[in-house]
Amino acid sequence: MANGPRQRKMFSIDADVLRALYDYSHESGARLDDIYDQALRDYLKKKGQPVGLKAALKQSARQVPANDRTPEKTKASTKKRR
């Protein structure tokens, strides 16, 4: 699931949530690490935070160039000049 090198981090988690994650891991056959990764990626996506450099660059790219004129601005500015 992870594209880059993995890093080991420690964090605390509520005992009830951890028990539910263990149960889900056992029922689904998925590794606990994969469940954590997916849950954190989903959370970041929900909050609009890009995951990885490629996603960050794509998100930061401008949709409309700054110097382009839209047709509405052009029509409005020509009417005012007359």
C-alpha cells in the first residue's frame, strides 16, 4: 500500500478503538499496518490534505492562469469605455 520507505512511529490510541481494529484485522485478514495506513489516508483526503509530493504539486497547480481574461470581464470593460 505504501509507495515510499516506511517509518516507525509510536502513538497512543484508545483501548476500545484498538480492540475494534484488532477484531476487524482478524475478520478481514488484513494486516493492522495496512488498516492504519488506509484509515490515515482516508482522513487526510477528507481534510483536503495531499498525501505525497505528486499529490501536493497537483493540488497546488493553478486551475486558471492569472493573466487570462474571462469573456465576462472583457465585455464589461468594453461597455464602460464607450
